[in-house]
Amino acid sequence: MSALFEVKPVDRAFYESRLRDFLPARIIDMHTHVWLSRFRAAQPRGPRRTVTWPGRVAAESPIEDLLETYRLMFPDKRVTPLIFSSVSPGGDLDAANAYISECARRHALPALIWTRPQWSAAELEARVQAGGFLGAKSYLSFADPALGVNDISIFDFLPPHQLDALDRHGWIAMLHIPRDGRLRDPVNLEQMREIERRWPGVRLIIAHVGRAYCPEDVGNAFEALAETRRLSFDISANTNARVFAQLIRAVGPRRILFGSDLPILRMRTRRVCEAGNYVNLVPRGLYGDVSGDSHMREVEDDEAERLTFFMYEEIDAFRRAAIETGLKREDVEAVFFGNAARLLEEVGWAGATW
């Protein structure tokens, strides 16, 4: 059987020289997507609210592929993922969540349910408990289709009645914030702070450092969030060392979680920022015709040959930020393992075999 993807000499050299000794022996990946292609709608319903380039990496992400990815990328590490699905309106949400529940039981993994905002508090509670989930992953695609991209608020897809349920049980809420302003958006900032004030039992994780992929996405966000004490941030699909350094200085290393956003972190790319827009540089022809995508650009020859995995670029960016901010070895271990281990134990995950 052929390998899921090729690990080239450039990848092995990058890992050995920059990452192997930086990473702890045990890693928890708090942001991974697992799904089968049959769960997704051929034509998702509603307006397009998300970028399309991630779909070029993998048409599906069965649990076996996720676990094989860790074996190939981290041959000397033990990685435990937190898993949840990836489905848009029109897809088979029930089947997608049932698959996650089955995979979590079969492989002794922690998992989150993918939600609809229309569910009542009681329905959310029942679904979480029946599936053995530790909380919820809510996504902006399920907000009212009549809302424009910059009219969507967090509460349109993670409504207060569901936060009530998550708060009662002390469950996790994994939040991909909406709106083009990303982390700096004042509505997002106010609602993140409101969630911490009104629902102190919710373990709120802000995915992708609030989608602050470029320095221009930050604004005064970390000053505005200085009053928070419980919000956590995962670093998934982000490769900006400058943003990571700001995050470390703002909240310290005990509220930062490693996350990948697999399977898209299998992409062979290096990300750059141009006037506030992130651009993924990819080998010519590897991901089809990307000419119409403002977040993708093809490179070739020596530049293409030097590209390694998105995963490695993310971790290396955090490594550089850790050096810049003076993080100690125990701080790095907390980000990549200890913080997540503590959180999962607090929310009652019984599968821990650290």
C-alpha cells in the first residue's frame, strides 16, 4: 500500500534540525477534523462564507489517515488528537457526528460534537451525552443564510441557550470567530469577553488565535482581552511568529494550546503576508488551478523544492516566538501537552493514559 503522502529529505531535515528537540515526547493536538466524503453535500446550501483552498488538500479525512499523518510527521512522538467533524449546511450532520463518536470510542480519543444553532439546550445536552462528547464545535456556516458575512455575530451560531448548557456542564466550546475583521473586530472582542463573564463554566477555545494570520488582524485585540482569565487560544493553521509572540506576552503560556487543523496541515506550503492578506505558496500544479484564489500562489524550481509541510511551518513559527519571548522548556511542554491534558481531565475525559 502506498504511503498517505511523501515525506521528502527536505521534510526530514527540517524536522530534525528545528522541531524534534523542541517538541515534547507527548503531544495533544486540540484541533483536528475527521470526516468521510459521503457526509458532505455535493452542493452546500446557503451563501459561501469560508475560503475554498482547504478542500484541495483532502476530499475526506478518515480517522486512519489522521493517525497515519502523525506517524509520518512525528515518528518519535506520541500524539493524541481532539477530533471533530467538518460539515456544511446540506451535509449529513447526524452521520458525521455519529462517525466522530464511533472513532472516539474505538481509538479512545476525546471528541467534540458539531452543532446546529437551532438545537435547544436540552437537545444539545442529550446529543453530547449520548455521543460521549466533551463539548461543541460551532461554525459560522450554520448561521442564518440571510445574514451577510460581516453581519454574523458569535451568538448567531453559538447561541446563548446553548452556552447555558455548556456552562452547566463545564464543557468545551471550540470557536472559529466570524467577520472579516477577525481577531481585531470589536463585535468579536466584546462577545468573547461577554462569554467569559456570563458563562464562566464554558471552556472557551478561540481557534487559530482568532484567525489572526497576519499582524494586521490583531489591532488592539490583546489589550482588549487583557481582562480575561479563562479564554484559551489554539494556534492551529497559523504560521505567524509575530502574532504568536504577541499572544504569549498577552496571556502567557498556560492559556495557549497546540492545534493543527489537520488534514489541511498536510499541505506543502510556506505562508507569507502581503498588505494584511495571507498567501500560501505552493508547488506549481500540486493543488490544481489556484489562479483565482487570493490566498494561494504557485512557485516552482528551487523555491518549490524547499517547501515543507504546513504543520512544520506552524510549529517552527511558534518555536521562533518561544525563543523571542524567553519561554522555558516547561512552558513549551505546557503548550504542546500539559495545558490540553489538564483541560481534558477537567471536562471529564476518561480515556487519558498519559
